[in-house]
Amino acid sequence: MAKARSRTTARKVKDRWKAKTWYNVLAPPAFDSVTIADTLTDTPDNLINRVTGVSLQDLTNDFRKSHITLYFKINRVEELNAHTQFEGHTLTSDYQRRMIRRRRSKIDGVYDVTTRDGAVLRVKPFATTDKRIQNSQKKGVRDAMKSTIENQGKTSTLSEFVKDILDGKIGSDIYKNCKKLYPVKRIEVYKTEVVSQPTIMIEEKKQKKEEAKEPEKKEGKPTKKEKITEEIKEPKTKEEIPKETKVEEEIKKEIKTEKPKEKKISKEEKKPKAKKPAVKKITSKKDTKVKATTAKKTTKEKKSTLKSTKK
């Protein structure tokens, strides 16, 4: 009897995996609502507050940003799509260890920033140097980091601020401000956490391409030439063509038979150019000396011949 009961109970047990359905997890609109992952659940309420971690390389297809991992939390479900919101980001441990070496200083900082749309974000940057520095110098670098992060957060929304962190814009701004105090080697924001989500909805400005405007035509009555050119472009039927005046016929002939005017050649250009006088070649000093010696020899020979004749 016990064996028969166990068989009947086993038949009644349902398969839990068949009861569950697949849901697409979508990124926030700041990341173009790309599908991050797929999850299983029997009820959509169980999906809320689930957190998924994704590499930035999977979202942007940029292998240079494979060391950044983003975290998204599911906040609402519509049909088979689960929408998320940004929760934070971190850098991989091997990437951090690559920048920190012996006999160098590491300067950490933890700052809470309130953005323009009312969100509170905890930012954790760090800076590295080539040599060990004093505590007073570290304090100056931390103050510069704090001022730049707070000023940037006040003037931007949560999505804009996160984009600046991921693109490295905030790190470059901190580097410029810290360079006055001490030549810092590298600055990175290695971790962020969203303490509270934005309370005010602010629409982000989208950059629109300026459409090429057509040149505006001047108002006024068109001339006879313009009217006739339009008539030539748009052919009409025989019935619509009215009888043309002599003036209009002459203007049409001028438009059709217009040719570039030949340049008139002046009388001066027609005349042949006068030949330049031949320039005498200037001989060198050596040539003059040789000529002088030959002349002397000829005179001596002439004298010798005269003496022989007299004798």
C-alpha cells in the first residue's frame, strides 16, 4: 500500500522549470536599452531588485574597456522585458594591481556627490605617483580631487556624470588640477555606488545635426530673362504656347547662342618681341695671361726675322 501511495504522489508533483518563463533584461536608456541578459522566473515580482553585472565591452563592443564592470538593478517589468537602473561600477582587480607598484604612493578618496537631478552618488577615485610623497602633498591632491568631483556633479545629471567617469573625462580633469601641486602619474575612478536614485526628471539635450538651409530667393518681380529661362526648362504643349513677341524671340536666341567671348589681342601683343643684344663673354684671368704671353712671343719672332734680313 505504501508503494502505491508514493507513486501517486510522484505523479502529482509538477516540474517547476516548465512553469517558469524567460525574461529579457534591458539596460537603462542612457546605454541605449541594450539587452544585457536573459533570466528565468515563475512570477515577474521575483525579478524586482535583482542585480546583474556586465562588462562595458559587451555593451559598446570596445575591447579597450573590458576592465570595467557595470551593475544594473531591475526596477520594473513590462510583458517579457525587465527594465533596469544603474547601480554602480568597479574596475577589475588585475587592472588595479597593474598600476600600483613598489616605492610609489597611492592616494585614495571617498566622496559623496549630489547631482543636478537629486541623485546621491558615492565616488571612489585613486591616484598614483612615480615616487613616495609626503602626507601634506597627499592632502593637497585629495582636496583637488574632491573639488573637481563636486563641481562636476553639480552641473550634470546622473547619466551624464556616469558617462564622464567611464570615458575618463573626470580623471583627466583631476589630473590637470593635481599637476599644479605634484606631477601625478595616473588617476582612475575605481568604484561608484548609487546611494539614492534621482528624484527630478530632467530631459537630456540631444545633439541634432544642423540641416543645410536652402538659399532664400529675393522677393520681387522676376525679369523677362528669368521668365523665358523657366519656359525653356518646362516644355509646354502646342495649345499652351502663346504667340511670342519679337523681343522675347531675340532674348531666347541670345540665351541659346551665348558663347564665351574671345579675348581681344592688343597691337603691342601682336608685335614680335625684340631680340636681346648679344652679351660678350667675360674671360677669366688665366685666359688673359695666356694671350699676353703668345703676343710677346710673336713680337720677338718678328724682330729676329727682321735682323736676319738686314744682315
